[in-house]
Amino acid sequence: MPLKRGRSQKTISTNIKELMKKPSKARAKGVRTLAKRMGTTQKEAQRRQAVAIALRAAGKPLSKRKK
């Protein structure tokens, strides 16, 4: 699942949607661990991880995004 290149909001949204599909085994394990550490659901942890990965691929900092 290669992510699209680009910094536009449309590209970032497309990448997030792609990452929200069924994750690989390695990412699924990471999501479970992240959910336990944060005390949230796996779906919420998967969403946060997808946003972080998509923003990093776009070269934008996570801290400047609105939450």
C-alpha cells in the first residue's frame, strides 16, 4: 500500500483513508500496543497512527495540525 506523494489536504486525506483500511500484522500489533498505552480503543489508536503516518509522509509536522 504505497502512499501518495504530496502535501495537499486531499492527498493527506487519501493517505489516511488508505491507512485506515485493514492494517498489516505488524501495524495491527503496534495499534494494540498503542491503544493499551493510551487507554483508548483500537479504532482510535489506529486513527491517530494513520494521521501521524500520513502527515509524516507529507512532510508536515503533527504538532501544528488542529485536533
